[in-house]
Amino acid sequence: MKGCCSCPSGTGLPPFPASSFTLQKSYNPPSVRILLLSDIHSNLEALDACVAAAPAHDLVVNLGDTVGYGANPNEAIARAQALGRVFVRGNHDRAACGLMSIGDFNPAAGLATLWTRDQLTAENLDWLRSLPQGPIRLDELPGIQFVHGSPLDEDKYLVSVQDAIEPLLASPVPLTFFGHTHLQGGFSLAGEISEAYRPTYRTVGKPESSDWPLRKDNDKDTDKDKDENKNKNNASRYLINPGSVGQPRDGDWRAAFAVFDSETCIVTFYRVPYNLRAAQEKILAANLPQWLATRLATGR
Ligand SMILES: [Fe+2]
């Protein structure tokens, strides 16, 4: 099953067991590896580098903002469509196709949105308008949901633990994958303890990966413990951000993505160098704001 990353219809996955995904040791779904892409932002060079570096996977999920900021909106959409059919709409997707005002955008983002709208084909404008609002849940993936911002508000930025607590407590599923902040990492809630997680890397210029093993609840529980805890709503919950493919803002210029392996319950974060110069030159050639090119080099 691994390696099937361009399923012709739906997700192409076999049905999963009816039980919900609780991250418990007893849960033993068939292995599925999800390639998570978010915030591509019309950066074709970064997207191509991510796809080239991605390990074998069964499904691609796009967490929104395929367009905006960068110089290749139509090309980025074409690539994203070829990768898979699971999408969540982002705020830049909505703004580019006229579903949302640019009133809250900074001047550079607003100019880039208007430029993007002018570049997009009629077909791609229609496609952007058709993208679904999160949270997205798939029958084949119980216990997992996909959003752009917060599960409670698609436009909210989840930057801090304080931001994450409410959606973590309210979440009906243990795993939520999100984007929007362009910050790779996530948040966890176990009992009353909530924490932020950021992957660590050794370099700033080479391809690297970093594993985040998710907690499997009840790993050390006895049968008696399991009985007592069975009805308690104390399973670990996670909010996980694969980072931004095309415009990272965590100080690392490399393109970001992640892969979740349901069998091992490990999220592997990736950072890959890409042809930064080419992406910058396209932005400048398009007369988009210069800052949109220079910020790519600093990852801010
Ligand atoms: Fe974004």
C-alpha cells in the first residue's frame, strides 16, 4: 500500500476499523502514511523540492493556502491537484478567489492577492471557490481531522500553548493537523498538561528530518487501570503543523512538510533546501513586493 500517492478517486484507502483512533496500544489500524503539505503559497520550487524529498506515502493532504505571495499560483494548483484530492481551504485561497476581503491583510499580502487573482485561470478560481472549510474528517481515517487555522475558527492562528488549549480540550478527535501559522511543530494535551513542540535540526542548509513520537495512551496501564480509565476523556490529543512549504516563518528558510505514520504513531517533520533564488527572481520579475522575495531567505 505504501507508495500509492496519486489515488484516482477519493483517498483510495481501504476502509479502516470502525473503532475510533484513540492512540491506544490496542489500536492497530492498517499502516497508512499521510504526506502533509500546507501553505505552499505559489512557491513551485519549494513544492517540487518537498515532493522530491518525501518518503513513500499513501495519501497527500493539503492544509490550505496553496496560493498567495508567490509567483506561480496556477502551476502550484496544478501540482497540488496532481498529488491528491484531500484539501482544506486557506484564507489566502478564499481571498484570491474573492470569497474573502483583503481588508485584514498587510499591504504586501493584499497586493499579492490582487496579483494572484489576476493571474488565476477561470477554472482555478472556480476550484478555489469549491475548496471545503475545515475541519475535514475522512471515514477512512477515524480520529483524525484536518484544518487550516483552528478547528474552532479557520482563520485563528494557533501560535502558543494558550492558543491551543481551547481547541485541544474541545476536539472530538485525538489528532488535528493544521497550518496557517507557517510554524512547524505542534501542541499536545495529556491529562491537564499541555505543551508546545518544535522539531530540532542540526543545520540550516541541508535536508533533515526530525521525529515526534506521539504518546500511546495506556502503554503502561494494567488491565484494571484500563477499566477505570475507559470512560475518562483523558486520551492524549495533538495539534500538529507540518510547517509551510512555500513561506516558512520559523527562522528556517528551508521548505517544510511532514509525514504521519499511523502504525508507529510518529510524525516526521522535514526541512529541505530548494531553489530559493529562482523563486525570488520570479517574484521580482512579476513586480510583486520585494519583501516577499527577501523574506524567503530568512524564513520570517
Ligand atoms: Fe498561509
